[in-house]
Amino acid sequence: MSSIVVDAKSLSLGYGRDEPVITDTNLMINSHDFVFVTGKSGSGKSTLLKSFYGEIAPSKGDLQICGVNVKTINNSKLNLLRRYLGIVFQDYKLVEDWTIEQNIMLPLVIGGFSKTVCEAQATKLLRHVKLTHKIGKHPIELSGGEQQRVAIARALAHNPVLILADEPTGNLDDYSSDVIWGLLKNAREQLGTTVVVVTHNIPATIGIDYKQFFIDKGVVYEVP
């Protein structure tokens, strides 16, 4: 796979016949980058992120994610794309009726891995996010910060090339937020995963080199 993980050229994004949310954007994200996407509420941050996981197709221009052309995406290509991705949402999107181990295994089950592999990876990742004492619990039995740690473990389960995180600490207290930032940094530093985070505020204590893209009036600017 190319060292270019995200490659957008003259990209415009929108919804139906409405005015474009993102217009004529060029951006590039390389392997191992840690990227923040910032901007005011309603500026198009989440729209841009949705295009990265194939939820929205470009209305104009081109977008390549992990070598997959999102503009011409179909179901088989979408399945291929999402094998490369781990996605973390502000509201966790865990399956409430499943244990946390089952939630973590989901990408592996979809990928057709054996039960043995799924269980071993879930155990490893629960140890990584320091939740082994919660084995057998359901999401509702966990705090918000713990649920987000499960969501990150799920995102890491299939060793993705790219993690996309949409306001991953938006609902969390300072302590839980610090834990989540630490896990995302470790994904980049220890596993070489590219990380793209949509956020209103970049934490002052992030402590790593990063790229920043700022969205204003539909235009995406790279902050020097």
C-alpha cells in the first residue's frame, strides 16, 4: 500500500441538492500521521470524516482512502475499505446487548476470523485498555470513559491502517479524556497506525508532532 493514506483532490462534499459543505479541497495524509481536523460547529468536520469511511461519496473531485477510490465505491469496495479502518464515535456505538468482549470482536467476526483468534485478540486488547476487570460486563455497566476505551479496543481489533475518531472525548471528563488521548497516541507510536481526529479543541498536553486541518466556510486549510 502507498505511504499516502488519504489523498483528496478538488474534493467537494454535500447532501443531495443542498449547497456543498466542503468545496474544492486538496489534502494529503501520510502513513503514521496524527491529524486533527478542527473548525466551528457545522463547519463540515464530521462530513469530511464520513467521506473517509465511505458514508458520503464526493460530489466533485477525487478521494482515495487507503488506495480505495471513494468516488466510485460499491458494496464490495466499501467492505474492502472498512477492513483498513477503525472508527471511534463520540457516542461509542457499542451493542448494548453484547458483552464488551463481543463488542471488541465484531470487526474480526465480520472479517471471518476464527473464534480462537477473536477471543485471543479481545483478551489482549482488554489488557491494553486496562479493562480486564470488566470482562463479562455489558456497556451499560461501564462509565462513559470505559465505554470509549472499549470502542477504541474494537477499532484496533483488526489492526487497521487508519483510525478515524469523531469527537472521541466530547462526552468525557478530563481524566477519561487523557486516557483516550493516550490510547490514540499509542496506536500511532506503537502500531504505526495513522490517526485522524475531529475535535473542537486540540489538547494542550498532547505531546506529539501532529498535522492540523482547519475548516472554514467549506474550505479546508492546513495549519502551518
